[in-house]
Amino acid sequence: MSFLRNCWYMATWSSELEPAAPMARKFLDVPVVLFRDSDGVPHALLDRCPHRFAPLSKGVVNGDILTCNYHGLGFAGSGACASNPHGPVLRNMAVPSYAVHEAHRAIWIWMGDQDAADISLIPDFDVLEVAPDNAFSCGRIHSNGNYELFSDNLLDLTHADYLHANTVMGAQFATVEVKVKSTDDTVSIEYCFFDQEANILIKDLPGVPGRIDQRSHLSWHAPGHMILYIDFAPVGTNDLSNSLRFTNIHCVTPETATSTHYFFASSRNFLTDDAVANQKIAESRLALFENEDAPMIEAQQAQLGTRTLWELNPLSLKIDDAGVRARRILAAHIKEEQATSKNKDILQLV
Ligand code: FES
Ligand SMILES: [Fe+2]
């Protein structure tokens, strides 16, 4: 399967990568080892020692050097060999490295041309940075489903009426018109509800009115970064711009063609010092994704096998508009990227 390589993917939440503990994770079919140097700065290398191909993630970090645990070659974060207990250090002992950058409580990886890795292209998720600890939660699910199925899932929230009927609320999103907009790089959807019952996830939180007006707005951009604002206020509040707001982040990073690292986070502008509410929100969201979304996507993938969605000629419904636009944008970016020979060289590297 082809992936977009010259873009940032979320590799891990910052909290997952501990000092002196190399982490093995596969992105875009490439085995990668992530580790922090003595200053805590993250690095990413191909998880394959150039000597006899032992995974470097089984190695140990000493200071700034990751040492292979098979015969002791040591590598710097740049990929250059830094020590060889068996002879001289030569330039050709290097291991490929990938650009990484830590921002927004996460570590981002660029799997393409390092020279093109521009940190200004990291998604603008500042909201995660500034969220108070008691108004923030994040998580990750590894799932045996293609990453675009995850984007489809979020770009059509009518699935909540059925898949989450007992955990959120039935008959909600499908009852209103969705506004879909797109540009060359983004797709957004918006659903507005008036005078409806607060859903199960929020109705028992302190200060949440029983009946509300609500706007859910999600924007996607390639390859699979999404931000979902859920604004709600007492019925009759005409302007929702100063309302209660959840800001939810979803990032899908392909592990392989049929598996995904699904990252999610949530922050809010109310009950910002309520650790109990924070815990409750985090648990309900995780349960939703773990017990309902991910199993359904894995079941879809099981039906697809190694075939793409289009190969099975799916029925098209109006609700698929946003998801299809996102798939087209991503496909166009991949096609464009593959037209350049430089990226073909990168593909051959692994
Ligand atoms: S396999 Fe790494 S040093 Fe031999
Ligand atoms: Fe869902």
C-alpha cells in the first residue's frame, strides 16, 4: 500500500516515551525505534541494526547513545555510528534516521525526506499544550484496521446514532443536515442541534443543562489529523461562541495497510479543575473507542482483508460525502508525492 511520507504523523504521546527506554513502533510498514537522549530530546531510527539486523529497540540508552544489545554497536540520534567495540567507527555504519519533533504533548515523526521536515507543518494543536491537567486526557489504541477507516468513522458522525446508541444517544446526528466543506487539503463537517436532551456522556456533569443547543464541528486534514469541537449551551443561546466546549483531537497513524495507531485527546473549557469529572470523561471516551468504534473498524477490515474499500465497490450514501472528499485529497497527495524520484529513493531505503 502507498502512504504519504512527507508529512507529520503522531508517533507517540510524550508521556509514553520514557527516558532510557527505547520504544519499538512501526509506522507506514517501517520498523522504528524511538528514544530520548540525555537532554530528553526524542530521536527516531530504523529499528534494525545495520550489522546483523537486530532490533535496536532491544538495546540500551546510555547518555545520548543507543547501543545494540547484540554485539554492541552504538548509534547517536542522527543515526551515525558512535561506537564500535570491535574496530574503527566508519561512516557506512550509520542507520537511517527520521525527523521527529515534540509538540502539543506528543512526538511527531516525518517518514519522508528529512530535509523537507518543516515543523511549521505540525498540526496546530496548541489547545493540548495549554489545557490544565484536570481538563485533559489522552490515549492510544492499536487497532487492526486501516487508518482511512478511522477517518471515515469520524467524518460521518451519524454512526454514533447506531453504534453508540446506548452509550451516547440514538437518533441524533442523522436527524439534522450536515454541512460539509473542503479545500485542497482539508474537509470539515458541522452538525447543529437545537433543544435536545444532553447526551449520556455529558448529562450528569455538574453545570450541564438538561436540554441544550449543540454544535459539533470536525475538521480533517491530510494524512489523518482531526479536531472536533463540541459546543453546547442552554436552549435558546443564539451564539454558541462562548459556550461550554470540548476540544477533541484524533490522529490516525498507519502502522501497516491494515493496522493503525489511533491517538485521541480531549480538553474542555469548563470544570477545568475537576479531577473526578476529568477521569469520568476520559474513561467514557476510552470505553467508546475501545468497545465500539475500534471493534467495528476491525470487523470492517476483516471483511476487506487486504483489499481496499474501492476494490469492493461500496454502496455510496449521502453521509459518505466528507469521508470520500478526504480520501480523494489524500490519494491526490500520495500520487503527487510518488511522482518525484526523491521519494522513490526513500521507499527503497526500507
Ligand atoms: S546486530 Fe547490532 S551489533 Fe550486531
Ligand atoms: Fe464513534
